[in-house]
Amino acid sequence: MIKEPFIWDFYSDQPSVINDKRFKKTVRKKFILDYFKMLFSSVLILPLAMLLMPFFKGKKIPKNSEFYGIGVNLDKGDVQQSLVDELGVKNLIIRIPLWEIEKIDEYVKFAKSFGKKNILINVIQNRRNIENKELLKQNLSLIFSKFENIANEFQIGTAINRIKWGFFAPCEYLDFYKTAYDLRNEKFPYIRLIGPSVIDFEYHHNVATMFNLKTIKFDCVSALLYVDRRGDPDNTQYGIFNLKNKINLLFSLAKTSPKSSDKIYITETNYPLKNTAPYAPTSEKECVSEDEYVKFMLKYHKIARQSGKISRVYWHQLIAPGYGLVDNRNDKIRKMPQFYAYKEMINENIY
């Protein structure tokens, strides 16, 4: 298990907030040069990407079977297989935390239990593997080998712009990703690597990781593009950036980056639910009712799909009382309204 200050919150399925401001200040100060580089490059690249946004048109709208995906977790139990079958979703994302590498065979068995699904493996970082490149290479080699013929897409890292997730600066993530990239090129040429997995609308971190001098490339751009603090996906941030324009800007960055393809997966997004603390991943202020959840979820997928710029959206996640489609509190399974709305959405061409 990860040690202080990185404590896992099993209610919200994420690291706990680090309240030690002195610790965060200290680690940022250590990488001050990298932060200055990010600021400088963002000042140059983001305005250019914004200017180019209208010139980059979307592709063909993806098929339902290719577009919709959902997150499933080993610790949520074997009820997930029947729920996935009921939904009819074909694409799954499975988290594998590197601090649970000893459970790798359990994760393999879990992935196989879903039958012939298209599986994306999300490799989640920790400080031990960030700091020890040889250990990281060893663990990644094990994961890539174990999932041969099960999965051929691997998201390397997640929420890289949040200190609580383990990375202290973009340069640390780039070194982490390069270890995976070099290993892939050396021994596993048939797999696709996905990144940089920036969470929220903090595209200066995209600039820092997608425009650099490292010998790397992202086969697909991943983004944890939440808009839950805005509520309705049409609501804006910084005046003009609703979900549609956040997608447009991300696509523009992907098109202009020499380090990535222009294929984009949104690998995590959801809405927190009212009156579900401590399971909700945010404060009550950002939480929505189940009816609002359904409305925003449908609109989110519609905007992303019709843009022609997002190849897939993975909803996070199937079972989670505070933000998912199914509530499993008190050892009971309650399919919430969003479960049925999701099922209807992915099985009918309603858009």
C-alpha cells in the first residue's frame, strides 16, 4: 500500500487530499525550473492552438460499439460481469495500481471474466515506481506480458497533474512514460500506449507533456476531462470554454503536437451525486441529483460524439455509490436511473 502522504480513499476510489501545504510547496519548489518551462511553452502554444481550433474539423462520428466505454474495478466484485452484459457495452477500462502488482494474476483473471471485450489497461503510478526506473520497467514488462492476447492498449499513468496521485512535475511523468515507451519499442511492438492523462481543464500540462524534446509519442491522447464543477456541459469556464470548446482545444493540441496522434480517448469523467458522502469525490456543492446526472451524462456523450474529435468516452465507473451507475452500499445492488439511461443510450442511435 502507498505510504504517507499518499493515502488511498476507498470510498471515492482515489488518493486522499494532501492537506500538508508545506509538503506541496516543497516538492513544487524542487521542480521550479520545470514549472517555468511549462509556463513559457504554454504562453506560446496555447494561444496558437486556440487560433487553429476552427480549422481542425472533426472526423466521422464513431459507431456506438466503438465510442462508449465504462470503468470496472477488481474490488467491486463479480456482479460487474452481468451488469456489463446487461448494458451491452463493448469497451472496458481496468485500473491496475502499481502498488498492487502482486495481484497481477487476479487482475488478469478479472479481465478474462468479461469475455470478448475490448479492454484498456490503466497503469496507475506510485512514488516507488516513479523514483525507481528499473522497478518500473520490471513491473511494466510483467503487465504487458500477462495481458498479451487480452489487451493491446495501455494508459500509462493517470491524473498526472495532481500531486496526490504521485507525480510532482511534468518532467517526472515524461520520464515515467519514456520508460514504458522504450520498453514497448524494445519488446512489445504490438501494443498501443496512451497518455498523458491530464485531469480537468489544465491544458498547460498537456502542452508540457505533448510538446517536448523527449523521444516519445502517444499513440492516442487520453484526457480525464471532467466538467462536473460546471454542472451542465454547456456551462463555460473562462468565458468561452464549455465542453465543446474544451474538446476543440484538446483536438487542436493533438493535431499540432509532434508527439501524439490526433486520436483522443476521454478515459475518465462523471458527476458526483448528492447525499452520498463520503463516497462522493467532491464537496456537496458540486454534487447533482440522479435526474441531473442523467441529463448531464447524456448531453456530455452527445457533445463528445457529435464533435467527431473524440474516439471514445469511458464513463467512470460502473459501480460507485458517489458517482457511478450502480450503488452497492449495504451489500445491495441498486441500478440507479443513470444505469438505465446509459443502457438506452449505447444501444440505440438516439443521436
